[in-house]
Amino acid sequence: MQWYEELFTDYGENYDRESFTQGTAGECDFIEKETGGDKATRILDIGCGTGRHAIELARRGYSVTGIDLSESQLKRAGEKAAAAGLGIDFRRCDARDLPFAAEFDLAIMLCEGAFPLMETDEMNYAILQGAARALKPGGKFIFTTLNGLFPLFHSVKEFLAADKREGNAEYRDNSFDLMTFRDHNLTTFVDDHGNKKELSCNERYYVPSEITWLLKSLGFKAIDIFGARLGAFSRGDQLTTEDFEMLVVAEK
């Protein structure tokens, strides 16, 4: 079992308390602007987790399909959707092998839902391939990923430590590899049953030129990259070395 599979086992309720999950409404405001408010837009949420974006978008009248690898996260998503009286198509599915072809107008992949957690660059690329394949001609892809410019100028360890809150996961022994652009760390967290766990994790950081090239290779024509601010996505935020994450908006 890979670290990201183990992390999201029995980690639905506590995941929803993490500081990085608190910007859902504002992020969905941005997504709505990008759809032009067209409620006929069919949306695929890749790595939907506990369904926070899928549920908010469904509440606003959109048709959403959410996929995730974690049964625990999907169970939590289904419970939240049912409590809100919403019908959302949640499916257990590996983002590296998406079963869709030209079915969606918009694909979203937020808060490192799947990309860039995979153990090889080829696996991460397969996720982008699947998203591109799932979109109709003219479809749009909105996702966030880790900004490779950030660790060249800042300490990832210090950044994560500064954002630490009571009850949230903790990160230590960070080591950024300049040859692979991967940050290796030990992540400690408490699962929904109160068990404390420690995992050896690593995540791939990407520089903007890499993302642009990867998406162009998949047939995306317009590719825009911005700084990603929690709960306040905007085309007005130029990406800088101060941004921990980047926001990507691409159109086929």
C-alpha cells in the first residue's frame, strides 16, 4: 500500500478539519465564474476526497461526478451529500486509469487530489492524460499543484510548521531533492478512530514550464497559471516564488 492510500484510510472526518480544507466556498466561486454560471456544465471532480467541492457545486445546481481511490473518503462524501439531500455520483476509481471519454465539460482536481502524489512522473502524467480524455472538445481543466519555484527560495519545512494548527497533521524531516523536485517528509496524523500514525511521504513539485509542456502535449490550447490562494482563487494573482501552490486553468 502506497503512503497516500494509507493516509486516506479512516481519515475522512479529521481530514475535513485540516486548515487547507477550509476554503471550499471561495474556490467554488472561482469555478462558477469559469463555467460562466452555466448549470448544464457537467463536472468531473478528480480525487474528490470527502466531496467538499463536489457537494458545494451540486448545491449550486451542477451535475457532478466525484472519483477517489479511498473508500473511507468516499464514504464520508456520500454521508455528507445524503445529509444535504444531494444526489452526487461518487465512484471509487484510480485517477491513473479514468474510464471516461469526452463526457465532461469541466474537470477539477484541487488540493492535490491525486496529482502530484504518485510515486513516478509517468503515473502523474497518466492522471493528466485521463483528465484530458474525459473532457469534451472545448472542455476546461482546473487544478492546483505544488509550485516548484517555492522550495527554491523557501524552506518547505518552515512553511508547513508556520501553518500548524491543533489537531492537524504534522510534517517533519523535510528534504527537497533538486534532481527529482520531490519533497520527502514524515507525516504524523490522527485517524478518525484516534490512532496516531506516521508515514514516510513524498510529493512532486512542478515548475510552470513543465505543466505548460505536459498540457500542450495532451492537446490543451490555452493554458494559464496563477498563484493559488486558499479560498480565494483568482486570475488576478500572478504566480510568484511566494506561492506554495499554483492554480492551472487549461482549455482544449
